Amino acid sequence: MKYMLLVCADDTVETGDTPESPVVPIEQWVEELGVERRVRLHGHRLRPPADAVTVRVRDAEVLRTDGPFAETKEYIAGFDVLECGSLDEAVEAAARHPMAAGGAMEVRPFWDDEDAEAEIRRLDAELTAAGQDRDVARAMACYAPDVEVFHPVSGLPQSGVDALRKAEELWIATLDGPVEREVLDFHVRVDESIAFSHALVRMRARLADGGTLDSTARVTTGYRAAGDRWQIVHQHTSVPLDVPLPPDAS
């Protein structure tokens, strides 16, 4: 489950190492939680309250006030997003944060109302079904308008869904019948509104000239959450390259 870790600072409290309570550097905390344990997904510092702007709308009028919405000695200095197996694990991670020694750490769970990985896998299944039906429009609905794709047929980048549609239509025209798309290996990594997948994809079809297409490629895909749905914003397909080996190669 995901947790928001709000880093609450208090400028009236001095922080620092003591023999009883040594404070670990923030770099060490990020390394341990983010790289080694993969609990911390991401986070960032925030500018001080003096740089804040508070916005309210009253009677259709936008009211802007320089400064924080509440005058208090404690303020939110930064945030981290954690993914932990339990609240106790999130609390343990918060307790190790350097700011816990002088400020406070608020641990708040996210609403658990969606399964982003399942949605992305459904999106990939939609690409498979679109190929089987030779339905370019159905496939293009999976992509964002500003998508960037390294197309395996042209070998050139396609910027925007309109350019990608044209490349797909030209490719489909070289085929005779449906496209069999088999996903041999599929791994997804989701981080809030951004996700990536890595897959081995085998494509098989009859060619219009009587030949046969049978190729396996490595496909790396980037996704972005757009409202309540995910869309593909980047896709790179790496196809095998037959390179002659020198005579003395073993």
C-alpha cells in the first residue's frame, strides 16, 4: 500500500546528532529506503512558507494571498511517497527520517481504489486484440496525442498519434490477414502517474507478397495517467540485428 510521508519542520527546534539519538544523513535514508529496500518511490523538498501562495475562490473571484494558508511555527518542508506492506513498516521508515528527530513526520495512507498495474495490462491486451482485428483506430486509442514512438518498421521516431497512425496503416497494408501478437514476458513498474513496462513480444503474420513475418522484439513502453485512464506516451521497439561475425569469432 502507498503512504504519503509529510515532512513537518519546526524552525524553533534545533536538530542534530546527540549521543543518545544519532541522526542519519538524508542521503543515507534515501539510499536505504529507495535503492536497497525499494520502499521510497520518490519525494522532494518544498520551498519555505514565505514562498507559498494561497489561492481561494469566493463568489467566482480568485483570491490570491502571498504566504501559507495558516500561520504556524510548523510547516510542510517536503514529502516522500512510500510503498510498504503495512502501516507499521511505514511508521518505521518515517522514524528513521532525519527530520523526525526535530520536526514531525505525518504518515497518511493513499485511497486504495484503483489497480494501476491491472489497467496497464488491460491496455496491452487491447493492443493484442487490435492487431488481431487489424483495427488501427482501436490501437491508436491506447496512445496519448503527444506520444513518441520508435517505430520498428520505419526505424524512425514517430512524434504524435497522427504520425504513428500513418506508420501503422502503411505497415498493416504490407500484411495479409490478422496479426498474432504474443507477449512472452511482461514486467510493469508503476509510480503514481507514471509507469514503465518491459516486454518480449512475438509478432506473426502473413505478408502480402506471400512471405511470413515472425519476429520477436524487446518493447519498452512508458505510460502516463490521464484522468482516470492510462495512455502510452513513449514506446521503443528493439528488433534483432543479424551481424556477421568475424571468421575467428568463437
